[in-house]
Amino acid sequence: MAKCDICGKTPSFGHNVSHSNVKTKRQWKPNIQKVTIFKEGNPQTLKVCTRCLRTLNKN
């Protein structure tokens, strides 16, 4: 299961609803990327969602 190491974002669950109103299960997965972050000079590989990645780049 995809999970962000910073914010803890996990997949969301719901239904696809067709034109005839038939509901089938579906899943929205977060956009997880592997990034290397240098913390106190040491490289550390994290699984980070793109929202957190944008925040890290901003700071």
C-alpha cells in the first residue's frame, strides 16, 4: 500500500458511478515518489507524495 512518509496520506476508497447509476468499487492512490533527502548531511530515501515534495522544495 502506498503511504507518504511525511503526511501519512494513504489511498482513498469510493465508487465509480456509471450513467445507469451502477456503483463499482474504486480506489484513488496518492502520487508517491521516492526521493533522497539529506538530513544532517546523511542521505535518506523517503516515499513522499507530490504535495509534500512541493512543500519541501519551497522551504
